[in-house]
Amino acid sequence: MNKTFLTAVAMAAIASTAAIAQDYTLNPTYGTHSLNAGFLPDPAELQITAGGMVDASNVGCDGAIANAPDARLMWGGGEMTIGANSNADTTLVVNGPDGEWYCSDDVNGLNPAIRFGEAGQYDIWVGVYEGTNAPATLYVTEY
């Protein structure tokens, strides 16, 4: 009986943790975008508000992010970089086509960037290190 109770408590704790994690199945706040190698203009840019109420450490990253992705990129393949520019200290969280989580912080000053090459769906969050929202430019470039 005691073992059953402990199992129920453990399952409830796991379920509550999952409820506060970012959810790549939600519709992205700033839309779904498709790009193929050779796209113009390069970089492709999207004005967003970075940050949110979710601690990105749930997937091993830094910063505070939204629950839903900021943007979804359907990438046709080839080398490209996803990054963000802001006057705030931003971070980047990406769920790649392989299902893995990728993180970046402070690559270009206080701005994040990650290089990828695999075709597929990239769910992207731009976080803020200090936990407040900030205007940011999310970009994709082949350079």
C-alpha cells in the first residue's frame, strides 16, 4: 500500500514537471516559415518578443522562454544558422528535426546563434537571460 502511494506521488511530480516544459506541438506564436537553400533576402528576419515564463533549464538550456515556440522553420536542407539579435541578453532554444534540444547563449556578444545542416522542422524559442521580455530579431542565414 505504501509503495503504491509513493508511486502515485512520483507520477504526479513527473506530470507536473512536464506541464511546465516548452511544448513544440503548439502553434508557434510568430508563425511557420519555409526556406530552402539559396533563399533571398539573406538573412531572413522576423521581429518577435523574446522571453516568457518557462525556465529553459527543463531541456538543459538557459533563459526564460514561452511555452509555445516563437517560430517554426521548415528547412529544405543545407548549412544555415539560426540566431537572434537584441539589446537584451538573449538565449536560443531549438528543437531540431532529430528531436534533440539545442541551446545557445552569448555567441555574438550577448546574442545566440546555432549552425545546422539537416533538412526538416526546427521549433525555435528566443529566451531572455534575466527572465523579462525584450524585443528581438530572429534570423536565419546561410552566411
